[in-house]
Amino acid sequence: MHLAIGVLQLCSLLSLALAADIPPYSPPATFENTAIVRSVDLGGATTQVTTTYQVRALQDGSQQYFFTLSADDAARVSWVEAKVKGNGTPLKLESTHADNVSLYGATLPKALKVNETATLVLTTIQSHASTPLPAAIRQGEPLYLKYTSDLYVLSSYNTIIQRLKLRTPTQKVKEYSSPKASKYADGDAMPYTKSATTITYGPFRSVPPWTEAAFLGETQENVTVHYELDSPYTTVKTFKRAAEVSHWGSNLNIQDNIWLKNDGAQLKGHFSRLEHIKQNVHVGTSQPHVIRDLVLHLPSGIRDPYIYDVIGNVSTTKFRPALPRRQTSSPLKRASPLERTSVLEIKPRYPLMGGWNYTFTMGYDLPLQEWAGYYVEKGAYVVAVPFLTPFPGATFDEVETKVILPEGAKLLEHYLPFAVDSEWEDRVLTYLDSVGRPSITFQKSNCTNEHVGMIYVAYSVDTNAHLQKPLTVATAAFAVFVLAMSLRRLDFTIHSKKLV
């Protein structure tokens, strides 16, 4: 027994020793960063981070470059996109996780020779990266947010020079970090400057890769900025869309159930309607972080828009349809429905202060011929459905989009512009349905306005399926008439009438 325990202890010690000797995963040193500039555009619910890399190849045939994000940055990233500067086509990214960092591998359009250079641009959208500080304010007080970032830009390669720029929405900054010294700076003083709305840290020279011993634990530092926000901190908690395709009505119906929240600092004390009106009238006293209305840009060709909440129809809504479509002789040159937008102005029944919620339902009809087509080669219909409706400066905690096909349709395939968390198929029963309509649902968390891409669903409908609904309605109507005639001819009296 003691021998077995001793063997187990020895094995555990050996495993720990081997684990300690294993170096962290590092991409091959095929590149060198000649310059890195990271620009952080601070906002409310979303923060855009743009990092420009000027890279130089150290070997012939260098084509795969790895971007590096810290674990904290990767956790709050909602959208990531990489491009070669001057080329609008995004690079395909493959993500891996290792040792408190996330690596995004990108394959360049062409391999680089030794000392050949390229400029890469990595754009990320962070959601809820800034937090209200203080967490509660009184009516009429400004809203301040706190944002924390890494001082040094992580990379898997040696960096000759790098800078970090933080841009605030206004010049009103309560506080920002001012580190004392850096071993990567010129001299003993910490190079940081503030000009208007931009805080610049750097330049830092000869920054090693993150795989160097003690870089993440000891060398890396955090910088914080405490700034005023002059716009609402808007969050869409849930966005549930149902897109119903109707061939007989040549219609695409869109209906959205929306849970909206102001995620700014919560209101301390009671709300005064009189004070709110006075702040709107007097110049310089308005609260820009309060959600008073929403301006949504919807596709062109909308018919019969509607919006209601738990009380009823929201009559303060204003709708401005898009301008008429430009006529062209060729059907191949038709403009996309998304090139021209209709404007829907929504004014809730009450202003949304910090921490307040508002739920409503919005819907409209679209002409099916502009959003669906028939491909003779495949014998299938293809319908395009927007994944969501963009809200100004908002993040979406959870989005669920359901595409409901005509009754009797057969789902063939679908295309998504990005990966989703889950998807499933189901059947939906609506008016005058007999067996229900096939549907497919896509669900994704942590979305932004960048996820406004199109979902394409291909399906087939045979002739019998086209006639299923009218035959069902005709059969039901015929059955009702037959039943009515039969009941009219029946005699339910107890005694028969006597003939005179």
C-alpha cells in the first residue's frame, strides 16, 4: 500500500516537472514588427480598437502571420477582422488559445520574400469594455466611464517600435494613468502625452514577444482612463426576429421583439418629469446619455410598418420611406435593397434613464421579389434575410433570427456571413396551416452592428405544396357548407306536425 502511494507521488512530481519545462506555444519567428500603432476609440457600449502592423519577413515564403490578444481583450471582443492595407478583402482568421492569450492566424494573399514588408490592419469591436464610474448618479449629473487597456501591444514577434493611442469622445477626462517609467522607453521618463481628446503612450522600442519569460506577469502594465460619455450607453438585451416567407402573398414579413436597456449609471433617487423637461429646454443642461428616441435605418420598399408595446400602439413613431428606386433597363443592374434605407424614428413612452428598460415589438412587410429569387439550374428558391437591425452605438447580448418558409417547403441549405452559437430546425403553425411551416433558427450572443449581414436560405417547393393551402381552405369551406346543409335538413323536434 505504501509502495503504491509512493509511486503515485513520484508520478505526480514528474508530471509537474515536465509541465514546468514545457515552453508556451509560440508561432515560428518568420516576421518582425517594424512598427505597431494601436488606436482605441472609446465610446459607450462599444469600443473600436484598430491596430496597424508594419511587418517585415525574416524568411522566404513567409505567409502566415499571427495576431495576439490578451485573455481579457479576447473575452470582450465581439467582432474581429484583419486586412492588408489597401486591400478591402478581409483575411481568413483561425483562432487558437494558449497561455492566457488568444492567437489569430491570418494567411497573407501572397508569400513574402526576405526583407519584404507589408502593412496589416486588425480591427476589433469590444462590447461592454467600459464600465460606469460612479455606478449610480442623480438626474442631471454627467455620465463617466472607466476603461482599462494593456500598455504594451502583445505580439508573437519582436517589435522595433510601438505606440498606444486612446481617443475619448469628449475632452472631459477626469483621470488617466501616468506610469513612472518603462525600460522600453527612451530615457528614464515615461513617454505619454495628452492632446485634446487623444492620450498617447510611447514610443516603446525593442519590445520582445509575449513568450519571453515574465513578460505577461511582470513587464506588462495596465493603463486606465476615466472619461465623460456624451451619448447613450445602449444595450439590446434580446433581439428576436421572425422572417415569414409567403409565396401566395408575394410578401416577406419581418417582426422583431426587442428588449432595450440603458446600461449607463443607474438613476440615484427619484425621477422628476419637470426637471427632465427643463433640461431639454435650457441650453447646456441636457443629458445626452438618456435615451429619448431611436433612429433606425430599415431596408427600402417597406410596407405597413407598425410598432407596439405592452400598452398598445406607439403613436409617436415617425416613418420616412426611401426614395423611389432608380429605373434601369437591365435586371442585372438593379440596386440592392440595402443601398437605400427607410428611416423609422421611435420615441418611447418615457425617457430611458440609466438602468431602465423598454420592450416593444416592431414589424413591417417587404416585397418578396426583391429579397428572393428562383434558380432554374438548382430548382430551388433562395431568400435573403438580414440577421438584425442596427441600433446606433448598441451591443446585442443575444440575437435570435428565425426564417419561416412556406408550408410544404423543403429546406435545402443555408449560408451565414459569420459563425453562430447554435442553429436548429422546427415547424411553426400559423393561420390556415394544416401541417405547419418549416423553419430554421440561428442564435448568437455578443453581437454588434457589424453583424448586420445577410442570411441566405435555399429551399424547394413542388407543385403539390403550392396547391396545398388553397386546397386545404377549399376543403374546409366545402365541409362547413355541407355540414350546414345537413343540419338544415335534419328535424330535431320531438313530435311531428299533424296534417290538416
